[in-house]
Amino acid sequence: MNDPATARTESARPRQEREPREGPRQHAKSAVLVRAALIATGLVTVYYVLPLDGRSTGTGTSVLLACGLLLVVLVFWWEVQAIAHSPFPRLKAVEALAATLVLFLLLFAGTYFLLEHSNPGSFSEPLTKTDSLYFTLTTFTTVGYGDITARSQTGRVLTMLQMVGGLLLVGVAARILAGAVQAGLRRRGHDPAEDFSSRREG
């Protein structure tokens, strides 16, 4: 005959086993938020500190953009691998998205700034680094106030490239990150489908 008290103890055991993990999980959440903020702050600081005011040719700007995009892809691929092996894949995915997104935006901001300085008149007004970052953000978020616009053919091609890259980043990259998170959870012996069904039942 089953003892009701024993049954309650057995049902409560998994919850008690999960409780010690809440401490490390909260610590990991805080660490991820801090790291993401530090990465974003560090990248923005580098963007403003780099001496981009020197004379640059259109070819040099194109090479810089190509190398920068390759760097974004490499960083993203490295982050995907790190997510799959992380003890907290969901949290690592947040950090990965923050790093990749900020790097992508700053890359185009720097490219716009160099383009305007190598070919004045490429935009509707001269661009400072802040103006370039502002134009990049309004383009990425599809706000498009229209106060700064690309006038030259090169400027418009770069802007269209950023639009396509932004769509890929939001759509394809987010899907890849989700797959990496699921792979990381399966690697830890945790089925994401079971976790979702248990949340719905709860």
C-alpha cells in the first residue's frame, strides 16, 4: 500500500533537485547580460576610437567591407559552436546574437563613414561617425526617417546590401541560433520538446 506522504516526497524530489541549479543559473544570466553589455560597449568604443578620418579609396572601402563581413560570419560561426557546447545554451545564444548584431551594424556604419569621406556627396549630408551609426540603425530597423539618404550609386548599393544582410541576420541567423540551442540542450540530455510540453501543462 502506497503511503501518501511518501508519494508527495517522491513528487517533490525533482523540484528539490532543481533548486540548487537555480543559483548557478541566475549567476549565468547575470554574467551573460554583463558580457553582452561589455561586448557592445567595447565594440562601440573601438568604432569611435579607430582613426577612420584618413583618406581612403573606394577600393579600400570595399575591401574593408568584404573583410568585415567575413569576420562577422566567422564570429557568428564560432558563437554557434560555443552555444552547442555551453552549459546554458539559451543564455549563450543571447550573447552571440548581441555580439554578431553589434559587429554587423558597426561594420556598415564605418563603411558609410569611409565612403562619405572618400567620395563626398555620397549621402545627402556630410556624415560624422554618429551620423553614420544613426543612418545604419534607421536602415536596419526599417524606420527610414529620410533625413539622411544615400545619393551615390555606391552608397545605395551598400545600403541595399545592409538591408539584405539585416534580413538574413534576423531570419536565417536567428534560425541557426535556435537550432544550436536545441543541439546544446540535447547534448545535455534535455529534450526541448519535453520542456515545452511541461510548461504548457504547468
